[in-house]
Amino acid sequence: MSLQKCDKCNTQFKWSIIFKSLFLAHRPIQCNQCGTEHRIIFFSRVILSFLSVIPLWIFGFIISTQLSLSISYTFSIMIIYGVFLFLLLPFFAKYNSEY
């Protein structure tokens, strides 16, 4: 699990650049070294969506009801998971260039 690298010059993208790209409607990333434009691949969008929604749904609706957890406890765990996930999303995002 590592951050994406440029397809042309093999320069690693910064975490902050990928993070901004993901939360600004998957905007393309430009390499700082060679200027090559990279776009997020469709499969990566699908995986990131599933990583965001499915675990929260499973915990929030299935596990918490079976364990009889309070709403505030369930909500707190979901918030912590969400923050943790958002910090890791740039490591799962895959980009391709037109290179």
C-alpha cells in the first residue's frame, strides 16, 4: 500500500495532492516534475465508494442492532471510522495518465 507514482517519470505524488483530488470531485492530478495529467480510474472510484459505504452500513445497521449498542456509541464509532478511512483513501486511489 503506497501512494501513486507518475506513469511517466515515476515521481511519487504527495498525500495532500491525492486527498484534494478525491474530495474535489476526482479532479485530475498533474505531476510536479513532468506535467503529465493523471485521472482516477473507474475501478478505483468503485472501490473507494465501497470502502466508504459498506463497512459503515454493516456496522451501523447490522452489528449495532445485534449488540444493542446505544445510538451515541454507534455514531461515535462511525465517525472515528470515517475519519480513519478518509486519511487512508489516498493510498487506495489509483490514477492513469494518457501518456
